[in-house]
Amino acid sequence: MIRNIIFDWSGTLVDDLPAVWEASNHVFTQAGVEPMTLESFRAEFALPFKGFYDRYTPHVPMEKLEEWFHGFFRENQHSVVALPHAHEFLLFCRANKIRTFLLSTVHRDHYEVQCALTGFSAFIDVPYVGVWDKREKILDILRENSLVPEETMFIGDMQHDIDTAHHGKVHSCAVLTGYNRLDQLRQSNPDLIVEHLGELQEILTRSRFEITSESANSLPRMPISTVGALIYNGFNEVLMIRTHKWSDKWGIPGGKIKLGETAVAALEREIKEETNLDVSDIRFVLVQDCIHSSEFYKDAHFILLNYTCRAVGETKVILNREAQEFRWLPVDAASLLDLNKPTKFLLQSLPHPRTHG
């Protein structure tokens, strides 16, 4: 039974990725190195810090790199916010008498500022911050706080976090809300991969805080029915979105059909929730089976009902936390993106000419 949880901070409880990326690019600029795109940064950034900077700025002393980074970050961390579901999950831990700890590389000064913004310090029993290599610290945490490894879980968003959990022989949970991509996290073989802390709360509640291979990998007894649509705007461009849970590949908005909900009603609701768009002229295209897709972040069996539709009114896209990026593109250009397989098949199945309306 899980009685203790050790949290990572950045990308697990708070979203500081944009600020860290900008501060890192400031360091690169000062060092005469080409700045990175956000996606390149997510792909390349790794802990411990020294290994990352040794690859790109071996000619600059670490003390100077830290001076540049922290000086810039200190003035630009106003963008750091609590991640969705983090506050509720911390409340859930308190309500269930779960002991909570923090193991993070975050600088103590930055941690205190961000705690003041989020109020999270009230939910952390013991914080361990400013830790360069978490693998060297986790055994001390277990010993100092008399934590039983079998009753302890470490939650983080990077391979280093999962490797740290393995080093401490504690349960590991990877979240898709932070720095590393799904393919990177899978390489470290965590016990669990969840989209966010809200999903982990559901798993712990359902399993009564027992983490076994069955609770970690149990599938629904029936296939999951979902809807998704290729949305056209007034220029006959289609909306493509990119999500962490589909291995950072491009796809279309959509989601699960709720009990008692028609497929069309579910489609309208999911599109509104994920993009803030209203749609009309909804047309059914095809149904797909998606069984045990390695592109999806967890094992599942989906029945995918695919549609086309047209955005109406103001077509300003506002993404919720499920997607990280969107693009309006002609269908032919959309077909050239790194698409998930169901979306690729949908585009290939469209009637010619590829227009809507």
C-alpha cells in the first residue's frame, strides 16, 4: 500500500517549462550557442544539469552558467503556474494521510517564490530542493524519514526521476505534464505512466493505494467509444493538434462518449472543451478500430468514430491542457505532418477533392 509520495517539482506540480526554456536559451546566447526551439529543448534537456550543459557549453564554467541562468530566471519566473490537478491531488494526499516529500533540482530561492504563488508548501511535509543528482539523495530521504520503499512512490516527468525511483527501489510514476516525451519516459520503464495527476488519483482510489502489475495495466472490460473530427475553417484549412499522450504526434480533436450522450453531442462537447470552437455541418466519415496502439500513452482499445465538420463564428482556437500546439493547414500540408496512424488513415480516406462544404 502506498503511504508515502515523493514529488518532483518542475513539470510535475508546477509548469515552469516555458520559463526554464527561455532562461536556458539566454544561457546559450550568452555562451555564443544557437538557441533551441521548445521541442528541441524538450528532446535534449536532461538531468543532472552538468551532463546537459557539457554537451552544449563545455567551454563555460558551471558557475558562470548558473549565474546567467538564475539571474534571468529570477526575473522571468512570473509565468510559472500550478499544473492542473496538482492542488486537488495534494488535497487528496492530505485527506488520505499520505506523507509527502519533495525531491527537486529547483533552486531554493525559486522554490520559495513559486510556493508563495501556488500555496503548495502547506502540503509538502519535507522539501529537498537544489539537488543536482536525485539518485544520490533518495536513499538519504528514505533513511532519514524511515520510509519503507514498498510503501513509497516517486512521481516525476523525466527519465532521471524514474531512474531515481528505481535506484531507491520505490514505485515510479511518470506524468506527461512536463519535460520528457512519452518515448523517453518509456525507456526508463516506470511502473505507471499517467496523463496527469488527476488520472493517478483515480488509479490510487480504484486500487485502494495498491500498486501492482494488475492495477497499473488493467484495461477496461469493453472497448472505449470515442469521437473525433477534422475541422475545416473558411479557407478550407483543417485544424491539427499535437498531444503528449499520442507520442507528441499530430492528430484531431476528440474524446470519449459519455454514458447517455449521442456521438454528435459528444463530438460538439469535446471540440468545445479542447479548442473552444463551435462547429456545424457535421458529417460522418468512417469508423476505425485502434487496438493496443503503441503511439498512445497507455494500453487501450478504442472504437474511433471519425467525422468532418466546419468551424462557425469566431475561429480563434484556445487549447485546453490536453494539447500542446495547433496549426490550420491545407489537407495536403496536414498529411505531411508526423501524424498518429488513425489521423493518417482518416486523411487518406477523405473523398476527393479534399474540401468541406
